[in-house]
Amino acid sequence: MVKLYKSFDINKNHKESIILIGNFDGVHLGHQKLFKLAKSYKKKHKLKIGVINFNPMPKMFFNNSIRNFRLSSINQKLNLLNNYGVDFIITKKFDKTFSKIKSINFIKDILSKKLKARFIFVSNNFRFGNKREGDVRFLIQNEKKYNYQVIKPKPLLVNKKIVSSSLIRSYLEKGFLERANKLLNRKWSIEGMVQKGRQLGKKIGFPTCNIDIKDYILAKPGVYAVKVSRKNNIKILKGIANLGYRPTFNQKKILLEVHLFNFSGNLYNKYLSVEFFKFIRKEKKFKNINKLKSQIKLDLKIAKRA
């Protein structure tokens, strides 16, 4: 089981390890390639693998106007990393104090003194320290002095494009769900607690589970075919979801509403994972409820065949 830390004060047996630094948002194919390489170093050098990531993500910290950005929640990320040979994860709170650490002090006091890192895996565009003053070249310049080796693998290309969290976000925003899922190597999903809403779906004959998407990336508003599972429950249910603002009802808050096929029961306050596997149509405003109900029936047929 992966050991979790919220600071750089780690156990003795986790020092002198392979350290991977990054957001690893989505843990996509590019990240998976990186972890596969790290596992080969782990086997060859008999070392453990540790991951440093930050919460909130630095980009969200420096620009508080960014609301919907994440491909995966912290919980999802930790569960995914658990599958790739990681021994420990340091999730450091990214705050004003930490953001002002000089790059040389990050190397000297954290990577060297606290972690005693042996290998450091980073992407070529990695920046760190106060005002992003440190880069990969600076890390390499200090290798011998602080007794570590920098590993910066070439980025993964798919269809001549670098696989990145940014590319996957853009695909989701444009409604290119299948492309996003291919680069994630799984179905993109949202996890959250079912909340009691205005029960508008129930009133028109299609009861839904309402889930606040919090700071997840806002995929293209519309209707999706989904698969839903509950925490600690292996049963998977198929359904249809509307991700958007419900323009027919003049809603202003983004919401994920999921209607499950062949299900009856109370899911309020239950934690659900919703996997998106087909984009059906974009969101639209209907002239009246009857037209909306007719469209939902068509959507259901498509979703059930998906």
C-alpha cells in the first residue's frame, strides 16, 4: 500500500529513492510511460519510488480565477498512482510560503537534505522555486554537488501530438471524448457525493442523481452515456448523464445529473464514480417540457445501445 505524506518529513526507509515531481493530473499515457521507466530504475537499483505533487495545483494557486481545471481529483490520482509501482506520495500544500522558496533551497533543503533523492524524474518544461526561477538545466547543474541524477524522458507522441494534460482538457472541452479517453488509457470519470437537488428530473419522469463537479474540468456541456459505480461496491450500472446548466430550466450553476437504467433506490449522500464513454449531443434549450421529454427518450435509446 502506498504511504501518504503531507510534508517532506518522510520515513528513513523512503529516503534515497527515485523521486518523480509533477502534477500528474489524469495520470495519462505520458505519465504511465514515465512510471514504467521509473519501475525499471527501481528494479535495477533496488530503490523505492516516491512522487511529489502539490495541492492546489500551482496554476490554480497563482490564478484563483481558474475554477474548473482538474482531470482527476486528489483521491482519484492517489488510487491511480497506486497501480504504477509507487511506494510513497508526498502531497505538499502549495501556499504563499512554499511558492517563495528559492530554487537552490528547494534542491539543497528538500531534495537533498530531507529526501536524499538518488534519481529525479521531471518533464523538460519543469519549473520550480520563487517566480519559477529554477528549471531542468538548473537541476542538472547541481547534480554532482547534491548527489542525484536527473532523468528527463522524451515526451510521448500520439498522432504527432505530445500527450499532455492540457491536450486532454482541450479534447474534453471540445467534446472529443473518445480522443481524451484514448490518451488517458481509460474512461474519463468524475467522482462526487450525490446531493439533493430540485428534483426536476423526477418531476418529468427521469429521476437523476445530482453531483457537484467542484473543480473538475468542464467537458463540453451535453448528454453522455455513462457507467456508474459506488465506493466499495463492484456492481456497475449503465446510465445517461447531462453535464451542463440545464438551459430549459434557466439554471446558472454547472451540474452533473445522472439517470441510471433499471435502478430504484436512494443514493443521496452516496459517493459515486461516473465514467464517460460516449458523447451523445450538446446541451440545448427546449421550448417546453414535452419537447425536452421527447428528446430525453431519444437520448436514452442511444445511451442504451452505446
